[in-house]
Amino acid sequence: MSVYAPPSEPLQQPMRSGPGRRSSPRSWRWIDRLALALAWLCGVGLCLIAAAIVIYMGYRGIQYLRPGLLVSRPAPGTTQSSTGGFLDPLLGTALLTVIGIALALPLGICSALWIAEYGRPSWLARVVESSIEVVAGTPDIVIALFGLAVFQLNLFAPFSFTASGGGVFGKSFLAAGAMMSLIALPPLFAATRDGLQAVPAHMREAAFALGKTRIATIRRVLLPSVRSNIATGVTLGVSRIVGDTAIVVLLLGETLRLETQGSLPGLAVLRGTGSTLTSYVYDNSPAGEGAAPQKAYAAAFVLMVLVLALNLVVDRIGRSQADSTGLTVAGGAV
Amino acid sequence: MGPETLLLDPADFMARGQHDAPAKGAPVPPVRTIVLDRPPVPVLPPDEREAVRSPESTGPERLRLEDVSIAYGGKPAVKSVSLSIHQGEVLALIGPSGCGKTTLLRTLNRLTELTPSASRGGRIMLDGEDIHDLADTTLRARVAMVFQQPNPFPMSIFDNVAFALREQSRRRPRRRELEPLVIDALRRAGLYEEVRDDLDRPALRLSGGQQQRLCIARAIAPRPEVLLMDEPCSALDPISTNTIETLIGELRRELAVVVVTHNLAQAHRVADKVAFMYLGDLVEYGSTAEVFDAPRATRTRDYVRGAFG
């Protein structure tokens, strides 16, 4: 027996929105109720901790930050007003970030491409992946120590600060930047690899089916597809470089001002030493020299704003990607 | 089988309660058994296999398959298929899932080579040349393919169509040189009128049906000889499907079209020739009317009548 369904009329009754009736937690087992309460507590608690950090640092920062601090160089002095600002550490952070990312970007993208698109033999692929995991898991102070050992070799003398007697200090923007690239590499690699793996196989096949080589497919189809993943990885890498202290302390020489080495313009700065916001905060805090906690607060505030802004950028990239392609950014959190 | 073969009479079942054993002395109801009085699919007798024959063709032969067999890691997926594919006609490959039709289609542009375990026997001739001797990029420019999922590249509409044209030549052609070719391909794919205002729009902003027509435009832009389509409408709504089917009918004038489809009604609508495959065998090949209305093989008859699959 069949029923004739006439063409449906437009719906007249009001549409419900929102969820229907659900079971009340009162009817749950006590352990489930306890777990729910704990979940709430932890979530809200984390928000409170984050808010406390931001509010306290914001309060201190605004209290001590003067526009002059951002544009004046640190100077030796005995009073607060004569020791200058943190222009040099700010520039140092920027320079170190640029060097680190410039080295990590090709390394990360190429290794992710190899893993995702070639990856043969598979034992080698496993070795490559676990090598990057080892780098990711190594504490930055260990990486810094290793970098110091490497860059103190006479072979690398041209890269760093050299004493007049010929002793290689192994401290320079180049040395610190090279080690910083190792810090930035894992998130960059992971974001790119996950993005490539999220590209459906038929997308590659479509390019092959148009008579394209694998290289042309990578260059014209895959890399554009994962552009926003790469951007996410870069931003995550930048925030790790900006926030790192150990490598700066060991490898950048910790001179508050940018000191040049040699006479070639540009290269002199790269071979020279300097400081970053993190080492500036450390030096000025009561834990370091303890000379100027106010300036430490101001610099820490600037640092925090920088990192928060970077996280905002990551978030924005992820959202715009989801909007435009329906693909989600994988590996957003490292 | 009569009603007495039912395991339990429902009324009796309710009356007795679920877990009660039958009362002593009561007749034990017969247990229902599935009787395999014949295999679900009859095996094709040898003389009937001869019925697989080449019907009258309508245009020049483009592709000729001679004893093509394909195996994945030694497991045969396509067994000794011989076919010829002509310009001016649409060939539909039909058959239940896993019958090898998609594998066969992907072999025609050697896309199965991307699967390391795949091996191929027999010969496939494209206009008299063995496709094994053609460079893969050359072959795939001549035998284009459209996929099940619309998969435009993450670039503009123009660049999607120009993508196929651009890297064939060493020198990167200018946009002014490409524009007439791109517009022509979009027009042949029936998409130009809808996108003419803004060819620089991202292709991913188009609707699913438009994306699939863009993929067709992209595939036919370099003027291929054969167009392979792997269930091109299965991700689309009925209206877009209708548009694409009409388009397939128009495209066959300039190239040979091979369509893999699960949808028998669609095969009936768009195809001039139908090849029915089952478990890797080419069971029947003939004109659409022959295969659907007067199939020679029992398996074909059962399949097109919906007995299995």
C-alpha cells in the first residue's frame, strides 16, 4: 500500500529552538556529579589564573611603562632615570626572531613536505619524525649549551664574537639565531605536516590527472593549500623564540646594548652580541642584578602584549582558514 | 516458503511470554532456515561470455583496451578486459561496489600507478600508442579526469582553469594569451555565464555543482581526447546532476567520455554504451538499450533489474 504525499505546505506552526528537556544532574551518580563539579572548577580556575597574570602584569606595566623606555637605549648609570630604556633589547628580540624563523622556515617546510609527500623508505621517515620530536623535547637550556659547544669551535669563529687573543666566545646573533631556529622548528614542522595530511588525496590526484608532476603539484596546489597552516606554524615559532631566555643568556652574550663585531656593516651586528626583552627582564628583576624592577615590569608587559598579539594572530588565521575552505587548521596547539 | 516456516507465530509468541519454554507436548515450531537453492549470482556459461562483443561505433576509436588485467598486491581487481572507446559516445561502467570499475577507469590515465602495490597486464592503446610508452604527464593531459568530490584548487576560478594550460609549456604564458582559452573551456563546461563577472573569485566560494563544472572546465581546457569521470554527480544535488548530465551529452561530440556510476538510472540517461563489470570481469558490453532491455548475461539482467548490488 502506498500513500500519496501531496506537495508540502509551508510550515505554519512555530519552530522550536534550543535543546529539549535533558536529564538533571540530580539523578546522576555522586562520582559523576563530583567529576562535573571538578571540570567546572578547573576550567574556571584556569581562567582566573590567566586573568590574574594579565591583570597584574598589565597593572604593573601601565604603572611603569613610559613611551620613552621604548625608544631609548640602555645606558650605564647609577639612578633609575640615567639607565635608559630597552630599545636595544626590543631590536634584539626582533632580529633574533627574524634570524630564527629565516632558518627554521625552509627547514620545517621541506622536512614536512618530505614526510607528507615522499616519506620513503618508511623507516627513514620514522627516524626523521622522532628526531624532530627529540628536538622538540629537548630543554632550551640544553640546546643552548650544545650551541655554545658548537659555536666555540674554531671552525665557526667567523660567526661569533672573537676575543683579541683569538679565543672564540661562540656568542652572537648568528649563533643564538641558529639555535632559536631549533626551538621554532617543531611547531612549524608539525603545523605544515598536519596541514598537508589534511589535504584530501583526490586533490593531489586531480593535479596529477591534469598531467602535472609531483613537484608542480606541491608548488602550485599543496603549498597554497597549507599557506595558513604555515602561517600558524610561523606564529607559534615566533612566540616561542620571543619567549625564550636560556639561549639568549648563553649564546647572545647578554650585553644590554647591541655590540658589533668586525667592520662589515650588517654582518657586524649579526656577529655581535646583544640582549632581548626576556634577558632584559631577567637582568633587571630582583632575581638577576635586581637593579630596576620597574623596568623589568615594563619590559615584561611589552613582552606579554607581543605574545598575546601573536596568539591572537594564530587564532585569526585558523578561523579565516576554516571560513574560506572548510578545512580546519590542525596542530594549532603545540 | 509458506507461513509455517516462520520461527514463531507472533500471537503465540506474545501469549507465551518471552523466556518460557514451549509447554510439554506442544508442537515445537519449525526453525526457519535460509535455503541456498542456487547461488545468488549465477555463473556465466562459457558460450555466453562470447556474447560480450563490440557494438557498432559512432566515431573514431580513441582508446583500445586489450586483455587489461589489474591486481593489487597479487589480488586481481580487473580480469582480462578488452574494450574500445570511441569519440562521440559516452561509455558507462556499471557494476556493484568492488567490481573494479573505478580501478579500470584510473588505469586509463595510469593513476593506479600511485598505488605502489598495483600491477597491470595487457595493453591500453591511445590513438594507436601504448600508454605505457607515453610520459605520464603527456598521457594525463590527453586523458583527463574528473573526480567524485568536486576538488577545485585553492586559487581563483581563472587560475584553476589556467593551471592545466600553464605548465605544459616551458614559458609561463601571459594572462592575455590564456584568457580566450580559459573562457572557451568555461563556456564548454557551461559555467561561463555564471562566473563571467568575476573570474578572480576564489574557486572554493562556488557551489558544489559549479565547482564540479569548474573541474570539468579544468579537465577539458587542454583539449584532451578522452574524459574520464568517476561518479561525477554522486556528491551533487538533483538539479546540479541534471546540469552535468546534459553537459556530458554535449561533451561527447568532441571527445570520448567514460563515466563510472553507481546510479543505473544515470547510466541509462547519459550513456550510449554500457559495460557491466562484476568481480573484476567484464560481463557485458553493448549499447545502452541492449544492456538494459535485452541483456545477454543472467548476471547483467539481475543487476539492471535490481536483484543485487
